[in-house]
Amino acid sequence: MRDYYTLSQLLADAKAKMTSLGIIQWNEHYPNGNVIEQDIMEGKLWVLRSLDDEVLCMGTLTHEPLEQGAAINPHQIYLKRVITASNSGIKGLGSLFLKHCFLQLEPQITTIYSCTNHTNFLMRKLLEKEQFVKIGEHQLAGREAMGSFYIYERKLNTDFLF
């Protein structure tokens, strides 16, 4: 919680950048500070820091499936709400964050999923660069006006992560 203000500012900056680029995945209501706080309290928010303790990237890893009501599979994890500090001047933060996460996952995790809006070319590029494969599209309940959301999957081979 000591980083709540910094994380909230990172979220606000990301939402502004997405809006300026025509990415319609998020809006003024979602995600918000309550979502960040809940992720922190539930131990699902991961943060990448610089050597001088500056927050460079954040994201949520959860066992909660993308679709509400679906059964939890202990071998699967879901990546949500990845945000990088665009003002850091460091390229490749998203990739560095994901690689760090892969190394920290429990050994039984075999598959990572992520879902992103069709307009979010930044996240799609990151996922594809990190060997995620698009496996489907769907409409999110209550967000139909945002169009298709793409579902990505990455199998983890514990012998060779990269």
C-alpha cells in the first residue's frame, strides 16, 4: 500500500496515453484506484522496480479465469492490467516485467492467458513478442461497445522459458 499513490498515478498516465492513441480498452471508471487496492490486498499486483526503487511497471496475475463463473485451474494464471511507466525512458519494460513474472511463477503453472481489446496494439505487440498466441475473440459483457477482445495464451515450458 506504500506505493498506492504512485500506482494510481501510473494508471492515470496509462489511461491518458491510451485515450490519445485511440485505445478504447479502459475508461474513466475501469480500472480505478479500488481495483488497484483490491489487487494489492489480495496479493495479485506485481511491480517491477528500478535499482533506485522507482516503480517501472505493474500488472496483475491471478488464478481467476477471464470468464466469470469458470472453474479455477491451478495450472493456469491470467495476466491483466499491465502498465509501464512511459516516462522512464527505458525501452522493453513490458518484456522485462513479463520475463520477471515467468521466473517467479509457481512450478505447476503451465499456461498464462491474457485478454486485450482489439484496439490495444501496444499490448498485442508485447504479448506476441513474448510468444503468446491469439486463440480467440469475444465480447465482454457490459463492454460490447468496445468491440472484440482478443484472448492470448502462452504455454510455459519450465525447461526453456525464453
